[in-house]
Amino acid sequence: MNISIKRSGGFAGVTEDLGTTNTAQLDAALAQQVEQIVQNLDFFNLPAIISSGIGADLMRYEVTVEEGNRQHTVIFEDDGDPETASLRQLVESLIQMM
């Protein structure tokens, strides 16, 4: 499973590619943890954009997961909304691994 993350927004409006993680290159425990988060999120069935529309200077994340012949991208704002808590957990876990 390949997972890539991009971040944009904030006061300066910066866009940055945070990197890509291939779970096949992680140790088995970490790979299982990441893949379990993706599965628990039902990532491939999430809407493409999750937005509260509140806060002009919020950071926006674009998460793309590729697994086999499936690919899905979800964009969400880091606004503390409970709806995106699991997505934030996935992003934070992956950033620590990169």
C-alpha cells in the first residue's frame, strides 16, 4: 500500500509534499498499524473532500492511498473536527515515519 500526503494552507498559503510511504517497506508491526488505520477509516469509501468551511488559514491535507488497482484521494482541513480525527491520526503517524 502506498500512501502519499500533501499539506497546504496556513497563513502563508504554502503547499508542500510531505512524502510517500510504502507499507511493504515498513517493518511488519508498523505496516499492520498503518493498514489497520486505513481499513478502520473505510478510506476508499470516504468522500473526496471533507470540509467544515470554517477557518481561512487552516492547514489542508491531501491523502492518497493506492492499494492494488485501487486509488483514492481525500482532502480535509485540520480543524479539530471529530469527523476527521482518524484521518489526522493517520497523517500524524505517517509524518513520524517519514
